Amino acid sequence: MRRDDLDPDARVRVFAELAEHFKTLVSFPPEAVEAMPDEQYIRNVVDLLFRPRGAASAKAAAA
């Protein structure tokens, strides 16, 4: 939520550290994450952790 308040270099470092941590917890196929920027990786993690239940089904049904 405060990412735009960070200095760009600090922002890159913060997301890199967070992504490194989460990548040690869950293993994904390399081709699924190797080209993904760290910030997007973390945004995906946050979405998965905090999305209301059923929201994924609703999104899929709407598409």
C-alpha cells in the first residue's frame, strides 16, 4: 500500500528481500516465476493470501 512512498532503489530492495523469503517457502516451476519481477511476485502472494474466499471463482465465472 505504501510502495509509491518508497525511494525507487529502496522499493526494489524491499520487494527483492520479500520475494527471496517467500520463494524459500514455496517452490514453483522456474518457468512460472523466472521472468516475473519481484514486485509482481509479492503482489501475487498478497492476492492469494488475502483475497476473500470465492473471489477466484467469481473472477473466473465473470471471464
